[in-house]
Amino acid sequence: MIEIKNKQIIINGKPELIMCGEIHYFRLDRKDWQDRIDKLKLSGCNAVASYVPWLCHEPVEGEMDLTGADRPELDLGGFIDLCRDNGLYFFVRPGPFIMAEMKNEGIPYWVYDKHPEIVPVGWDGRPAPTPTIDYLAPNFLREVKKWYTSVMKVIQPRLHQHGGNIIAVQLDNEIGMLSWVSNTPDLTDLVLADFSDWLARKYERSVLEQRYPFNLAEVSARSAYIRSPDESYSAELHTDLGYYMRDRFARYIHELRAYAEECGVRDIPFVVNIHGTGGGRGFTFPIGISQLYESYTQAPGYISGSDIYFGDLNMESFQDLYIINGFMDAVHDKDQPITSVEFNCGDGNFGETFGGRMDVSAADLKTRMCIAQGSRLLNYYLMAGGRNYRFDELGRDGNDRIAATGERHGFAAPIGPEVDLNYTFPRMAQAIQAMTAVSGKVAAMDEERDAVSFAFVPDYYMTEYGYPASERQQAIRRNLEANRAHGGWEIMGRAMLLAGYRFGSIDIQNRPLDPERTPVIALPSAKYLHRHVQTKLVQYIDDGGSMLIYGEMPLFDMEGHPCTILADALGVKALGNLSDQTRRSLSLYADGWAAPRPEVRTHHAQLFGLSQGEALFRAYGSDEACAFEVSLGRGKVIAFTMAYRCDIPLFQTALERLGANAALTHDHPSHGIFMTSVRNSEEERFIHIINLDGFDKAFNVYDTGNPLFDGHQITLGSRDGVMLPIQVSLGNGVRILYSTAELMRVEESRAVFRLTQAEDVIRLETDRELLESEHYAVIKEGRTYTLLSRKHAKVDPYLEIGFK
């Protein structure tokens, strides 16, 4: 039995941590399956995932091969069973879209040929430049249902509850991504008719007539005026189209789930994966959350999974990963866990130019951060490379390979197409093995949080369908893109993490705000924000909540209509904006409690006149305020309405004044350290620490001012990470009181640790007797043993402790 409960994946009554690796059976000779599985097991993974390519299994309509009758490597059931025989869970991803560099994104050519009406048109009636499909086109759904009927016959008897190893089924892949990247909304005649019906249900007739000065019931009118909108209603169309597409995607997912359940595939997690990372950063990832959150929150039984395509986790990008994991959690229900179903691994050499080469630490450090934040499933993508076989007939693109990467595929994977283990494999395996050594613990642990939450506004990321000719739309989009991430993440978010703050996220647009549960909110704010959200924030502050704002104070609603509810409540009046575009050298000077600070150059400041409160920064020359602290009711707001530097003490002081203090801290002067902690109901804890820099660091760790590890200093190597136990029972009669070394393996008669410094300290409590060893000294005090390692971590990093 598989349950999704309390943000855990529970299998047969036990919380499980699923560490999965993607192996494409169809890209390997059948005789090589076992070898790739062996290598996956060597990494420490306990599960395998794979797409199931409709394009390969039914290249000709009606000629379905899921048993390997035509090509042995297409025996889907045989591959799943082999994984089961190796003691591995299976995560199956049957599409219909799979992407994976496949031709047509994995959809058979004959589907398009047979049903040309399913191919969308976009703005101004132009054809879609990507191989998208109108997801709810009746003829497409009929073909998908046939595909699902066939593939679910293989999946259903192999579900975990039927004695098999399949523990999750993904429904489609990266829904809406192709339309987003091409800015081509699906505007077929069928979609426009459905959109018009949706508008009629959403709005009163008089409101609808005011929003759209044309007859939506007339086919020719709506086709012309929606595909080529006029400036007078372009912003309204952008809003409605975004909301409609969310609903449409949710209906599509509901339809796919219904097909699966009709075939007996039920009582298992259905996964919806979220696209959006790019260029090694996370700025656009919340676009995928915005598009799809209604799809996976519409009913119990769904979980969402991210696509994490970061490069190295470093001082530039680490806050991106932390924040987007928080955003995913912000829209989940009380039971849904964080997962990542495409967790990029390998060396990043996708173009075989060595231009995107990743550090050996990349997958390791990203794994650690995700597990620390409560991720319960990671699917390493792509774990094993392979080859793209040839179709029997030459493709219409002049090439008969099944995919667009030539003969070889996955040449950046930890297990390459030529079976070699690339340089990233050992370090990735080290992280996986550290997590799985205590998987029963971490699978039921939650991150400890300080009294601040990072605000998520889904509609700030609903920018995927912008009419290129609309300056009104583009102005809103430009301001949202400038303020929703970038500075808010790289300045405020980064400063918060480097100051030691452990924070979750809250959807301030759709969820209630309670100062008791969320005492402080950090909001990256644009000058646009819904009327109802501004009203909600005013009530929240008046009731005793506090808020840190970075970016701009909202002065308009999301469609560009004046809306100053929040500013009016705070008693601040907008005086305009200054920027470098005005050909002046704009700089800021500190005032109030923010002073003294050096004058700082900047590129933007939003200026305000204050009727109350205290100015914190002013624009040099005008002396108008661009940062201030204002009280409202029982709450308080500190707003930085300018672009500023990552001044850690400034943001720390601001948060402390608002009532949020960082409990977990360190004393290293150079920053570059990420720390958080997790705890379970038995008060067992792990302290997660990552050194993001390329040099070793020695420091002490404190919890609410008290030294941890009995004051022993932690030495962490360059770009290394550790998960250090505190009060952790090993289940063999031994409890770790604390350790400066990382636990790597637990057995009845021994425990293996990874050392991190010249002399690690491990303090145990047990009635068992420790075996003597030349590798450690022991100080015994009753039931307590203090072990001092005699090994230097840089010489031999593993220490084994034996028990009688």
C-alpha cells in the first residue's frame, strides 16, 4: 500500500525516501539492461524510472509492440520485472508526451497526419513553431486513450499493491512547456469556443461585455479579436487566458487519470512534473508552478515533481533552488511532499563542447539541499546514456533515428553510452549513499523553520502568453520579470539564507494569512499586485503580522489599473521613480536605524513621501525616501523600494525588528555557508551544512546562541556538504548524541562514518561494548562513549566502528 500523507511517501506503513535513476530501456540492447541496473545500484539508488515512448511502441497506427516482438528492447514489462528482481522500485512515465529529445516529443507522426486539426495556431493565426497539440482535442484524446489502454495493461499487474514494484505513474510530461517557450498559446477554433464558454461561466454578462468589446459568441469575431487582440483589452485577455489555461491543463490531467483508472491503475501516486528552469538558474521555474498547480491540487492522489536543471550549486544559484522548492510546497496541500522527477546529474556536457562542464560537487550539493527541505523522491536524470536506434523507414526530417541527438544519447550522464562511469559518478553516489544510510529517518523528518516565510504570488509568473504587439501587456510583464525574482531572490533571499534563516514559502494570493502561523512575510514585490491580495495584506498587518518588502510598492492591480490599497494603508505616497536611464548617477544614502552606511550606487529607486514611520534610505539629490519602516495596527512593514546590494546585516536587522530571528548560525566571517536542520517527532535531528566556496572553512555552529557538538569546531572542505546527526538512534541499540562526521552505513554490528577533518568527534550512547580499533581513541563515561578519530579526513575519509 502506498500513501501520500503528512508530506511523506509511505509504503507498507513506513516512510520511504525514493532515490531513483532514469534508464531508458528502449535506448539499450536488452543484453545491457542488467549492466546498467548494476551500475545504478552501485550509486545507492533504490528505484528506476523510465519514459515509455509511444513513438517507438506504435510507430505505425495499430501496430503496437510493448512485448519486444519486433525489437527486444521494447519489452516494457520485461524491463520493469528485471528491476523488480533486482530489488528496485519503478517509476513509470508513459506520456503521451515524453520529450527526452525524441522526434515529435515522443508522439507518433501518424497522430498528426491523421488529425491535422489538433495542431494549434497562436497569435495572429500563426502556426505553432513547436510540436504542440491541443490537449483536449477530442480526436487526440481518443488516440491517447487507446495508447493508455495498451500501456496500462503492462503497468496494472505490476503495481506495488499487486505484488509488483511500480510505485508511481506520471501523467504526460512538462504540460504547457512547448507553448510557453514559443509564446504560442493554443488558439484553435475548438479552444476558442471552449474559452468563450469558460468566460461566460466566470463573468456576469455585463462585466464580460465591458472587458471584451466584441461578441464572443460569433466565431469569426472571437477568432480575429482573440488571436490579434486590441490594446484596449489586451491585459484583460492575458489574465483570462492564463486562468483558462490552468483550468484546461487540470481538465486534461483529470482525463488522463480517468483513462488510467479505467484500466485498473489506481491507488498509486499520479505525478505531474513541472518545467521551467533554464540557463542554470531558477528564475523562470515558477512559471511552470503557475501553469500547473491547479492540475496537481485538484484532488487527492497527485504529487508534483520538479525539473531541476541547475548547473553547479554555488553562491550564484543556491538560493534559487531553496526558493523554488519552497514555492512548490507553498501550493501543496497538507499531505503532498516535494519531489523532483528530473533531477539533472552528470557532467553537463550536453553539446559535447566541454562548455557546460559541471563541478564534481553539482549533484551532491543539490541532493543535500533538496533532502534537507523535505524532498521525498529524487529521480536522477539522465542516469544512463544509450543509443537512438533507427526506424525502419527514413523520417520526414531526412533522418531515421528516433531522436534528435544522433546515434548516441545521454553522453553527459554519469553512466555514459559507452558504459563508462564519468567523473561525477563517485561524488553523486556518495551523496545518495549518505541519504539512504538513514533514509528511514530523513523520510519522516521536516525542516525546522524560523519565523519568516517567503511570499509566492502565482500570478507574478503567469506571463507565458503575451501578445507581442501589446505595449500594455509588455510593460506589465517587464515590471513583473524585473521584480518577482532576480533582486528579490539574489539580494533579499540570498541575504536571508546567508544570515542563517530557514524559511518556507506561503502562497499569499490564494491562501489565508494568519499572523500566528506566519509571523513575518518576505515579499519580492512588483508595482502590480491584485486588489484582493493588497486588501488581505493590509488586514494581515493590522492583525499583527509583519512584512519585509523588496522591489517596488504595488500601485496597480495585475491588469494595470491604479490600486494603492497597501500604500494608502501605510500612509505612503508615490513620488515617482529614478533610474540610470534618466542619465543621472543615481545613488542612495542610509537614514534612520539603517545609518551609518556608505553611499551606494544603484540603477533604480521608487520614491515615497511618508506621513508616518521612519525613512531608512533616501535618493541622493532628491532626498526622498526609497526605504522605510511603518507600523500599521499591531503589525509593521519594512520596505526597500530600490535596487540594493546583498547587505546581510541590513536584512538581518530588518527581520529581527519585524520579529524573526535566525536560530541556526555559524561564526565564519566569509559567509558562503548554507545551513538548515531537520527534526522528527522523536526529537532526532540532522544538521545540514554546505560549503559553497572553493576553499576549506573552519567554524562553530550555534543553535539559539548555544554551541552545538559540545563546541567542537566543524571543518568543511571546499564545495563539500555534510548531514550531521544529533540524538539519532541507529536501531541497533546505539544512539549518536552528536557527530562531526557523516553517517554512511548502519548495520547490526557496525556503523561507517565519513570523516570531515583532522580529528572528528563522535559521541555515542549504548549498553553495547565498542570494539577496539587503532583508528580511534575512546573515552567512556558510563553508557556514553566519546570517540576521537585518529584518521585525517584528507588521507582516509572513512571510519568504521564495531559493536559487540
